[in-house]
Amino acid sequence: MSDLVSRGAKALVSAFCQHPLGAATGAQVLEPVLLGALGEEARSVVYVCQERADFGAYGMSPRALEPSLTAALRVVLGEVISRQHTLVATRWIRFRRGGYSLAADDAYWIGEHLRNDTIETSIDLSADETGEADIVFTHGDAVFFTVPQRLGQLAVVRRTASIARYDRYLTHRVGEREVYRVRLLFAQR
């Protein structure tokens, strides 16, 4: 395996392949150097406040990844799902107390980018765990996959028109803590 991918990638590959809809998550997949570089990038992004009751409340930026990080994540994605994919969209997200995103927000974003064999990768880059802000994926009306909020948590989910995503609400208990994530959509070339 690449030096960018830790031992956790093997377990992620197995879980992704065994999941009937193609979904897996793991906390020790990215090497600390790559995770640190992504975390620095997340804190340097200028976020635009998005507040619509029917979409969510969060900070967002579509800023592209630095080319070296893009190349590193392409290697990781290749190791994780054993395919060559191209990055088609990047979305940096920051949640604060009261923050959330709904499936309508996901439908708007994914609708622009959904192609054959689209893979969403979400990486949590937060300094602290909040015990909140889980990422929830649904298939039709049923929840089929939940990703806990913790530093380094990587989720890989095969996206289709019937799969939606939302981020659970951050309550007042999180205080001043913030949740940072980068979402990447890759499509087969």
C-alpha cells in the first residue's frame, strides 16, 4: 500500500466491498501527515455562511484542494475502492453550535455532480469530538449508514440518485467547538 494510506485502509476496502450499497468508514485510514495538511487547509478556508431552514446552517467553501493534496487523496481513493476516479467537486464545511445540513442541501449539491459510479468521500478534520454532527446516509426513506464525528474519520459511500445525506444538528452542548469536514466527489473516468 502507498505510504499515504495507513493499515486501516485494508479494513475499509473490505467493509466497502461487503456493504450491499457500497459504504465504509474508518478513523485510522489517512496517515497523520496528510490528515494534518488537510486540517491546516480546513482552517485556512474562507467560509461563506449558508442559512436556509430547508437546507441547513453551516459555513461552506467550494475552494479546490491544493494539487498535492488532490494527488494524495486520489492515491488513497484508489487504494480504498480499487478504481481510478477523477475529482469532480470539493466542498469544505464548517459547523458551529446550531449547525446542520438537510437532505435537500445534499440533493442540490449532488444533483450537479452525480454521474455513473460517483463516490463521496467525507473526512472529518475537527480538533475535538462533539458526540454530535454525525453524517447520516439514507436509501429511500431508511437510514442505512451513519458516520460518527471524530478527527480523521473517513467515509466512502457510492452515491446514486436514491441515496441522500444529512448532517445531524449541533446543540448548545458543543459550546465554541467547531466541526470541519471536506467532502469530495469522485467519478469514474
